[in-house]
Amino acid sequence: MNSKEISNALLTPPAMFGWDRIKVVLVGTLILSIMMKFTWASWWVTIFIRLFFIAMMQLAVYGIVERWPKRSPRWVARWVLQIAAVAIVVPFAAALAYALTTIGDPVPWYQVQAKLDGCGQMIGAGLLFSPWIAMSALYRHINGQAQRQALSFELERSELARDALDSRLRLLQAQVEPHFLFNTLANIRELVDSGSPQASTVLVSLIAYLRAAVPNLSNAKTSLGQELELVRAYLELMHMRMPDRLQYAFHVDEAALKVPCPPMTLLTLVENAVRHGIDPSEEGGQIEVSVQLKNDRCVAQVRDTGIGLSSDQQSKGLGTGLANLRERLHLVFADQAQLSLTALEPHGFLAEINFPAQLTTSTQNFH
């Protein structure tokens, strides 16, 4: 039940003749009829029927006042009206109960002193016990309403927190997308400025990449299989720009392709490896992408043999891309995901993400 359904339940009165209320009437009538049986000459079944009829009339009046009027007067609380109605109806219900159970008697019941005394005793018992039973029912109803209201508030708070989390993730995702696209376009600009004949070919590859990538960039969740397809397309694009300086390889556990992850998780690591490791190196280097399942955890690594990290880069954590990725991992997995950055010897860099592996039912093929 969501917060809206709980709010509707709070506004809707319980069933007038619900089983919970009928049980209270039956138990109360049974106890009172047994007590009267030892001092009355009437048959016990007749006593029970009369008391049950009076109690049901009170229950009906209680339910009517519970629903009408829709807005109680300002000068009196609704619960006061309900208890008053339960008490007022007792004499009329008792008289009607006696009239119905004495049909066919030669003398009207109100002309027989014993029956008149019995009716008076039932009226007295009804006026004595019924208001307390009604107050008990009101207490249980109000207590239940308070519990449902507290649950409603908690659900609303959870929904607002989830909406805020989704908004934060979308904001971070919106920051990642232009960051990646602008970096790629800057690479093409360098080719154009240098008059490289590869500029046109790289641009065609970029267009093909964007046609496949852009529809998935705004998704809240993707799979590692889809993520690896984007990584391969990106590395092919970068390899065309520097064919002699960039090599790459993949080591992927097939079972890990179904694991969901935030969009551009691996792509952010690979882009940083190219931009900060391979591209600044005259000799270039190799990038290895590894994705493995270890029990209920997924370990994704991006290793490069580029120039490695300077002391300044180590203190800043390679800038916006990885800082953004670290925050997205925290928002999605809380403290269950870790992003570690390690400098390699003699040179190079290793970025590793370790997060829970929640397998999906869909599959992705990666070659």
C-alpha cells in the first residue's frame, strides 16, 4: 500500500457492519445475556435475541453518525455525537425488541409489569455498558488511524527521498554526457586542425557511435553488456585517431554481462585512461578492460600502461569524471560499492570498481 492508498483509507470510515464490530457485539451480548439468565425467568435465547437486537441498532446508529454529517459541527466533536447517539437509541431499540419478540401475546408487553421491568433493566444495562464499549471502539479506531497516518508520513518521506535521489542521479548523468561528448569532439577538432586525412573517417565513426550510444546515455540503469559495447565503440574511435599508440584488450566473464550498473561506469574509466594515460605518452600504451564475477560481487578493472599519475593528479583524483562516477556509485549502491585508483610500476594506472552483482533476466552478447 502506498501513501496515497493509506491517505484514502484514513478518509474512508470502516465498514458499518464489519466483522470486527460484529464480534464485539456478539461477545458483549453473550456475556450480558448469561449474567441476566440467572435472575430472569425468561428463556435465555429470548434474552440474547433482545440484547443482540438492541446492540445492532446501536451499531447502526454509531455507523450512521460516523458517516453523516460529512463535517461535524465546530462546537461538538464527532465522537461525542456517536456516544450520545448510542445512548439515545437504547430506549427505542429495547421497546422495539420487546414488541417484536412478544408478537402474538394476548396482552401487550408494556401492560405486563414483569416485561416492563425487564425492558427497563435492559435499557439500564444498555445505558451503562454501551457508551464504554463505544469509547473503546473509538480508541481502537483512532489509534489505528494514528498508526496508518505515521506509516503514510514515512512512505511519503521515502518517496520524496527516492525522487530526490533520482533527480540527483539525472543531474550527475547530465553532467557526464556533455563531458564525454565534448572531449570526443575536441579530439576530432585536433585532427581537423592538423589536416589529418583521418578526420572524415573518425567523424563518420563518431556519428555511428552516437547513434548507438545516445539513446542509452539517459537511461537510469544499463547492463555491463551494453556498457562494454559502448567501451568497444569508444576505443575503436580512439584507435582510429592514434592507431600506432593505442592497443586494447578485453577479459570479460560472460556471466557478468547481465549485471546492471549505472550508465557510463566503465566508459568513464576508459576515457580517463585514454585522456590521462595513453594520449599524453609519446609511446602510447595498452588498455585492458577486465570484468569478473566473484561470488555475489562484480569486479571491473581498467588497466593502462600510459604515463601513470603525477602527484598532483593523485591528490585531485583525475578531475570531474571519476569524482562524478564515485558519487553516482555511492547514490546507487551506498557503501556497498568501492572505486579504487592505483598507480602501477614502472608506469601505468589501475582503476577498479567493486559493487554488488544483481543479475537481470535479460542477456547481452559481447564479442
